[in-house]
Amino acid sequence: MKITVFGTGYVGLVTGSCLADVGHNVICMDVDADRIARLEAGEMPIFEPGLAAMVERNVEAGRLSFTTDARSAVAFGVLQFIAVGTPPDEDGGADLQYVLAVADTIGRYMNDYRVIVDKSTVPVGTADRVHQRVAGALESRGVALEYDVCSNPEFLKEGAAIEDFTRGARIIVGTDSDRVQELMRDCYAPYNRNHDKLMFMDVRAAELTKYAANAMLATKISFMNEIANLAERLGADIEAVRRGIGSDPRIGYHFIYPGCGYGGSCFPKDVQALARTAHQNDYHAELLDAVEHVNDRQKRTLFQKLSRAFDGELAGRTIALWGLAFKPNTDDMREAPSRTLMEALWAAGARVQAYDPEAMQECRRIYGERDDLTLVADRVQAVQGADALVIVTEWKEFRTLDFEWLKSQLSLPVLIDGRNLYDPETVREAGLMYYAVGRGKSL
Ligand code: NAD
Ligand code: UGA
């Protein structure tokens, strides 16, 4: 099958290479010429485990190619996936300019039947808008061509994107057309062999399913963070509580890890955008507002704990950070809790000495060179000469730690753990002051 994918970010590149990997012929189009040049040179624009090898083998096999040429991209695939960004606009809604620009492009160049597949996360009603934009473009060309628009939201997680795409729990397709159903079945058939994961529904339900899924997961996290904060005040251990409630299959173990708040390019923007959609439809989504509010507050807790440990005197201090990415196995720092912490530390006059296995280049890109930020080559260097250590991202390599050694490195033996990596008793026995999330009495 011939497939075109617009956008070569996390979703576009993963979609394009996974579909090529099962034998489809795929062209990925991006307006970012630099990104396409890098991809053509075999360089990955993002860090995603397994992706580089998958791209390479499919390019070599001649099934995957990259272009900036919109005309040839539209001419190529009967399926035209839209996988471009939908960042927040100034009201917290989803900015659809990139999605609609692709719709215009398809309308401008198509000469045959096309299925436009919305894979970007878009508010309910967007498929109708895409439909109208294509109609407008065709009308201005004075041509009448058949086309369909369907919704096929993506549920992959960064860091596990290939696994999620290829073995996802479900494949949602919003359409009322039999022809589209058949084409989408063909497209996903290689990933739909053992049991039927394809779920067809109406377009609006598919669009809402994506937001509902992210909002539900974000709600679980904010709920657990709320209970963890309470546990701290009550002297209870949230890890025991987590296991205690997770064992109930109606609750489940997934996405109930308390921490320093959810980040990334999706939960924050999607919770906000759904609340905005509700507002535009005269409904105040109070729960969604609370989920967002609790998360914003949670992101500030690392700084508050540090500040209390130093009696509010952080000026001139050097704070070591382990982890900058919003979660492990990615270099993505969008909405990362590390950013909230670093910016608060800088405002308080402290210096940051940080290490992350993948996100340091991204950190430099965001903050540039500054006197109060030192990026170091490993976790050992990060704590040298530091006053305290904060764990912000739970990279695997941080899971073991020689606490005696750490104590000997820090001026004030303070370990703030935003990801509950260690056993509080063991850490405290080593003489460190250990403050995690919801693990017994806090500062
Ligand atoms: P991204 O920012 O990583 O990549 C978007 C790409 O689209 C960029 O390379 C950009 O240059 C390109 N682009 C912009 N306008 C274009 C145009 N007119 N034609 C062709 N390319 C164009 O975005 P992403 O993280 O891949 O997210 C894409 C969408 O998927 C968003 O709606 C997001 O919410 C959703 N989503 C993301 C994830 C994730 O884990 N990142 C998971 C599921 C869904
Ligand atoms: C999330 C969803 O999990 C994907 O299903 C969805 O496709 C994607 O958003 C999207 O729409 O873009 P992602 O943001 O890549 O994926 O990462 P997650 O693993 O969901 O983590 C998000 C944030 O929640 C991270 O900051 C993580 O540390 C935090 N988190 C996650 C917790 O604090 N506790 C948990 O139990 C789980």
C-alpha cells in the first residue's frame, strides 16, 4: 500500500517507519527542510529507542523516503496521514494551523481519491474542518474529486513509541465510510493479526476518545499526587498505599505512580484543550481544571522541599539535578518538571549542576549558556561540590546509589527524590536527609 505521512516528529516518524517495516511504501513529508536533510543523511532528529535502526533498514529496503515536496507527497499515497503538531494556542485550546495547512496542501495538489487520516490529537469537530478546507481548495481549483477524512488518534508513549505503535491495545478509526474502513483495515492488517484491535466508531467519538484517554491518565496521576501529599502530612507511606489500591483490578497498577508532576508535550496541553472545548460548549469541566491545578502545584514541590531544607536560603547554593527529560528514554523536555525546578532555583539565586543521559543538548538548546547552569558528563560529576541532590527523572542508571558516598559529596546531606526510587529507611540509615513523594513525614 502507498502511504504518505505529513510531519516527521515523534508520531509521524514512528508511524511512517512502522508502516514501512511491515511492507508498505511510505513517504514522509515535512516542511522543515533541515529535518528532512538530516533524515536523508541518516541522522535522527529525535531520540527514540529502536527508531534509528528501523528507519535505516526501511530506507535501505527502498520502502521509506523523505521529502519536502508537497506535490509529490500528495501524489504518492492513497492514505494521507496528518501527524503534525497541535500545540496550545493562547487560550489553552489546540492550535490547528499546521493541521489545516496540510489540509490545504492536500486539496491543492490531489488529483485522485484520497483518504485524509487525522493522527494528530485534535479537538472534536476538526475532521469536519479538514473536510471543509480540502473542499475549499478543490473548489478554488475548479475540480471535483472524491475524498474522505477519518480520525485515527495515536496512543504511543515517547520512549516506548515503537512497542506502543506495533502492539497497542487498540487502533481507533473514526469514520462512517465503508471504503475508508476497508483501506484502514488493509493498512493496519499486519499489526492486527492475533485479535481484532480495530475499533470503528463515529468521527467525533474517535476524536474525543483520544482526549478522554489522556485526561483519564492525567487524572490518575494528579489523584495519586494529591494522596501522596496527604500521606506526607499523615505520616503514611504512599508506596504501600499505591500497592494496596493497585491490587484492585478495578483500579490497576498503571499510571498511579506519584512523582513531581506529569510533563511532556501531551498531558498538559491535552487536559487544557479538553477543558477549553468544554468551556466553548458552555460546560465547566471542574475535574479537568483540578487535574491541571494539582499538577502545576506538584511541579513546584521539589523546589519547596529544597527551600525548606535550606531554611529559604538558596542563594549561592549549588544544587545537583539527576534527570532533565520529562521522563526516561527520551530527550524531550517539553513541560518537564526539571524546568519548573531550575527556573525557581535560578530565581532564588542558586546554581544548577545537572546530568541527563539524553536531554542535555535539548537543555542547552532551551536555556543556552548561562553562569548558573553547568551540564556535566555523568551523575558522579553532577554531585561534586554540590550542596544537595534532586532526582527529577527516573532513568534506570539512577536506581542504584551508594548513599555513604553521596553523603560524603554533599555539603548538606539532602537528597530530594521526585520519583520515589529508594527505600527511605536505607537512605536515612546512611545519614542522609531523604525527602521523597508521600513517603512518611515530610519537611
Ligand atoms: P512534533 O512537534 O514532534 O512534530 C511535528 C512535525 O510536523 C514537525 O517536524 C514539523 O516541522 C512538522 N510540520 C508542521 N507543519 C507541517 C506541514 N504543513 N507539513 C508537513 N509537516 C509539518 O509533534 P509530535 O510530538 O509528533 O506530535 C504530533 C501530534 O501527535 C500532536 O497532535 C500530538 O499531540 C500528537 N501525539 C503525540 C504523541 C507523542 O508522544 N509525542 C503521542 C500521541 C499523539
Ligand atoms: C502520553 C500517553 O501515555 C500516551 O498514551 C499518549 O499517546 C501521549 O501522552 C500523547 O498523547 O502524546 P507520554 O507523554 O509520552 O505519553 O508519556 P507518559 O509515559 O504517559 O508520561 C507522561 C508524564 O506522566 C511523565 O512526566 C511521567 O513522569 C508522568 N507519570 C506517568 C507519572 O507521574 N506517574 C505515572 O504513574 C505515570
